[in-house]
Amino acid sequence: KRRRRQMNPGPELDMLIAEKVMKFSEIGMALPIRQFSINIEDAWDVLEKIHELPEKPVCAVQKGLIPNHWLVVVYWPLIARFPAIHGKTAPHAICLAALEAFGAWPTDGATQDD
């Protein structure tokens, strides 16, 4: 496995979501155009994209146990997989969960031990 690069909320994450999850570049829309990792209304559209995947995952978004963090759990009922993703805010956590769901995490090239 490759280690995931830490992604903070902001334009870099928004651009990645626009391209890899929302597929805006494939339909000719200019990038970046929305604040997916900061604005909950934009992040909600990202959450809906996760629900549209063929595997029909179910997502739960909640305030995390870690102070000032949110948790998104993506449950894949057909393959019994449910990664839990933490973020600084609800929109941030939703975007990170989308990267996981779409297999679009940028990597730092290092290997993971687990």
C-alpha cells in the first residue's frame, strides 16, 4: 500500500474533488469552481456522488470523539467494508471520504506498514 498524503481543506483538495469525484474536467467545466472542502452545501453534492457509486455505499456523518473533528463512515454492504475518515469539519471529512470511496487519494510514495 501507499501512504496517503495529508490533505487540508482548501483549493488543492477542492480541485482534486472537482476532477476525480465530481468529474467536472470530463464535462468541460472550469476548475476549481466550488468550495467542496469548506462549504457544507457544496460538500453535500460530494456526499450524493458517493451514494451514486454502483456498489451503493451508505454514509454516516457525525461529530467525532476527537475535539474539533468530524467523522464520516462509508459502509459498503456488498463487500462488508467500512472505512472511517476523520476531518477538521464536516465538509473536510466528506471530501476525504470521497477520495477514499473513489480511490483518488494522492500518495507520498512511501509504503505503509499495515
